[in-house]
Amino acid sequence: MPFFMHQWTYKDPQVRAMVTHPQDRAEIVRDAIETFGGKLHSFFFSFGGYDGMCITEFPDNKTALASLMSIVGSGGLSTIKTTVLVTQEEAKAAMMLAHDLVAPYTPPSGKK
């Protein structure tokens, strides 16, 4: 099953709501992800460009996107970025495939 890293920023009213009414956001996100057959591996709040990040696993891209659309559709986020993650095993298999099947590719150059 594919893994994903999601990073997001909350809208100001949602930050205010969490301060006014502290809550376990990881459990709420876990429930939303599990509804679509996914698994929440980790959940963090963060400093910097994003308010939080999590690592998830879904049966496929379509299911991950459906879950994400459901969460984003709630209207509480101002930004979301999702990155598909590749396991070491998948990366090694890709390296072997690239090694075995070298593509006839040349980089752009100023020559005709």
C-alpha cells in the first residue's frame, strides 16, 4: 500500500477553536482516514511553513485522494501539500530496473 506525507496549515478560526477547546486532533484525523481504509502512522504539529504533518498509508491513490478531499472539503485548512512516499524496498527495485533498462536519454544541450 502506498505511503503519503501530508502537510497543512489551519485557518485562523480553527487555531482559535483548538486553543479555546483543546482536543486530540490525531484521533479525529485517524477516524477520517480509517473511514477510507487508510492507516495513520504518525501525526505531528509543527513550526514553520506548516501547522502539522502526518504519514498515512492507503490502499491506492484514488482512496487517498478521496479521504483527502473529504478532509479538505470540511473547510478548516488553508493549505495542504501531499507527497507520495517511496519505501526503501520500492526505491531499490526502481534502482535495479533503471540499472537493467538504461533509457536512451540525453540531457538538453546547446548543440543541434
